[in-house]
Amino acid sequence: MPWFRKDLISTEELSPEEIQTVFKTTAAFKKILNRKTAKTPSLRGKTVVNLFFENSTRTRVAFEMAATKLSADVMSLDMKTSSTSKGETLRDTVENIHALAADMIVIRHSAPGSA
């Protein structure tokens, strides 16, 4: 099944067919990880920006490593030194990053509905 989603907020919104697609894709990437060179050009030329408003070393590193192995350019912003510390809203932050042509934005935030 082709993947048509632009955004994924929760796995609860996935259909059974989409879940199967995720598992099949995971199996394909697992094979890539076992190669001598564990990279694929899937996201070459794309930029991924990580916005972690909560500390989480494992999750942040997991997203950074995944994007890097897919050949993306990765930026992880320190939210303590961002404009949000001066009162900029989450929405404004995301809109500004989107305006700078980020291809993907990964957000970890504790507020319900922040995604």
C-alpha cells in the first residue's frame, strides 16, 4: 500500500493496511541496517528539524540517527535558547521553521494537542 499521509500524529489514526505498510517498511530498513554501509538515500536533499520541548536523550538521538541513516540533513534545536523562551508560541515557531523550507519537523511537547 502506498503511503499518502503528510502528517502522523498518533498510531491510533492508522488503518490496519497502513500498519501493515509500516511493518513492511520497517523490515526493509532493518535489512539495510545489517549492511556494511547502513545508509540509504531516501531523504537525500531533505531537511529534518527536531523540536524537543521536553528532555529525552533516547528519543532525540533515535530521530537524529534515523534521519541521518536516511541521508537527511538534521537540525536539533535547543528550545531553551529559542524564541519560545521569549514567549513565541509553538505555532509561530513551527510556522517560522516551515517558512525556512524545512521538509520535516519532529516535535516532542508535553501539552495535549501540541502536535
